[in-house]
Amino acid sequence: MFGTADFMASYAHYDSAKGRYILGKGLIPAQERYKPEDTFNPTYELAYWQWALTTAQQWRKRLKLPAIRNGTMY
């Protein structure tokens, strides 16, 4: 689980012009009809990324591990 969360956190990259993390380019969205080289921040994937990384943080807390913050992993 934590390996998957580590990958997911490292996949997003910071857009300093907009002050946020983004997913893509190169991401193949669930709809599979959009070109990966032109696709970023697809809705389903953004929602899943948020859910998965939040869940990973909850698991860390349950295991009494420190939360990871400020762009360092999740």
C-alpha cells in the first residue's frame, strides 16, 4: 500500500506558475479516448489520487507512523 502511495505522490508534479500539483502529461485517463501526451488532470484520476493518498495517511496514523507533509511523499 505504501509503495503505491509513494508512486502516486511522486507521479504528480508541482506547477509553480499555478501553485499546485498536477497529473500528466503522459497519463492515460480511464476514458482511454484522450491522447496521453495532451492529457493532464483528468477528473476521475484526480479524485482517485486524493482518495488514495488520504487513505494512505489514515493507515499511517493507525500504524502510529508519522504523517508525511509538505509535498514530501503524501
